[in-house]
Amino acid sequence: NKEHRTDFRSAPSEVKALNVCIPERENSQFQGAAGQTSCSFTSIFKLTFGFFFQASVSLGVAVASSSSLFPLLSAVDWKRGREMAGVGSGYDLSVSTFSPDGRVFQVEYASKAVENSGTCLGLVCKDGVVMGVEKFLLSKMLIPGTNKRIYAVDKHIGISVAGLVADARQIVDRARHEASNYKSTYGESIPPRVLSERVAMFVHAYTLYWSVRPFGCAVLIGAYDPVKGPELYCVEPAGTHGKFFGFALGKAHAAAKTEVEKLKLSELTCREAVYHVCKIIHQVHDENKDKEFEVEVSWICEETGWTHAAVPPEFLKESEERAKKTLDEMDD
């Protein structure tokens, strides 16, 4: 079928330079059908490859010709990157990456998870420690008392959490192991300061490696030391920790801290502190934005024999009703 053959003799010189098989109309070296087919496929393949090769070369020449714009584009991109660094773009892919202004964005995002949770309070009184948590009711079918946010670590230590509860349980479990190992090694209960330092080191380790992420929670450690008395520590997602007279975490932590600073903690008893904890939690709760909630409160005081225990439900209900009545009178 000579009439169906394509005459490539008029092809451009660029195509001929690729050594494409161009069959002759009269004196072709491929006379058989198989030879014609093989030559056609080979020709098409080489032509296709040649087209992309020429396009790549042309593109390279075009890019090279604009190389004088590279310094300007680099300067623009650098400036834009500096501006975007404020929102973490490009610097929040790994917890081991610092932004140009020295920030670790994944740790800041973990702190944001803490701020999205319910308010968590801790108060050191003259006769003990009181911790309270605002627990959002995620479902009307949820049984009251479940979804705990205050846990016992040892007889004399309790932990209240703010942020992601699943992450917080890992910290609580680690704290329990530390308390158990210390007691089995030294034959006495772990001091609150030592426990706080070890938990903080554990949390900080999760901000050092790209293969893990920070804990999206913060914890308050309330405890009783036979030498130093009642103590309160806070461990944050960055691994920092400190000792406080009173502290607040969660969505309304700023307003709650302001209210805590108004209290004379050195003169308060634990029973009075339970009332103030309920009052502050109800006061800072935003009824328009936040869901329904319940208050969970625990204490370590002389009344409990210096052991961590939940506040009796009857007394907690009485304190909560008293707090609501006080807030209603303030609104009137």
C-alpha cells in the first residue's frame, strides 16, 4: 500500500537530525508488510520523542533567557515568606522546625487546643487544694459523671486536665507510672515537685522529634507535701511547668485568672474555695456560644485525710446553687 505511506522527505531538518527512518516511495528497503509496520512505529516513536525533546529545549532556553529576573523573584518570595511566617505557613509541617522569628507553630497549635476546652481551675487554700473543671455535655444521652477530667495519680496527688482528653489520659498514665516507680525505688510517696518535673520532661520530649506531635492538653497537678503543705503545679504543652497559688486553663482562662486574683487564697478554706470555683466557672461560661456543662470538683484537705477525693455530690450541688444565686443577684 504505497499510497498510504507518509512521505517524510519534506520534514524539517530538526526531525531529520533525529535519524528517523524515512521510507522511500520507490526504493524502500522495507518491502514487506511487516517491514512497513515496523518502520512506521519506529518513525512515529522517534518523531514523538523528538517533539518533546525540542519542546523541553525551547522551554529551557526561555527560562534561561529570563534568568535576569531570578534575583527579583527571590527577593519577592523571601519577603512574602517572611510575611507568611506569622501564620505558620511552611513552618508548621514539623514540630522540629523553627520559624524565622523563633516560633514552633505546632506547639502553639497544641496550646490553642487547650484554649478551646472548658475552663479548668486550681486553688491553693490555707487547708488544702481545690480543683474544678467545666465539662461540656457533648450529648443529652451522656450519663452524668462520665467523661472525667479529674483523675487520681496517687493517694495525695490529683490531676485536672484541659484540652484533648485522649491526650491527657496518656499524661495521667505516665504520672501514675512515675509515682509507682518512685515509691518502689525509694520506699516513699513521690514529692509533687519531682512528679511535676518528670511529667514536664515527658511532655517536652514530644516537642523535639518530627515523628511525633505535641500533646494537645495542659494539666494541673494538685498535691499535698508533708513538708511544704498543699501545692499546685501546671504543665503546659510546651513542657514548661511552674508552681502557683491559683491557676486557670481553658477557653475562659483570662477571665477566670482575673477572678482568682481577687480572692484572698491564704484566708480561704477548702469548703469556701469550692463555692468560689463554682461561681467562677458559671460566671465565665458563655451561654450563647458554649454547650451545656456540669462542674466536676475535687480536693485534697484535712477533711479527706490529705488524700485526693471528689467533693461530695450533696455539698457540690449546694455550693453550685449558692453560686448561681449570687450571680443572679449580681445581674439584678
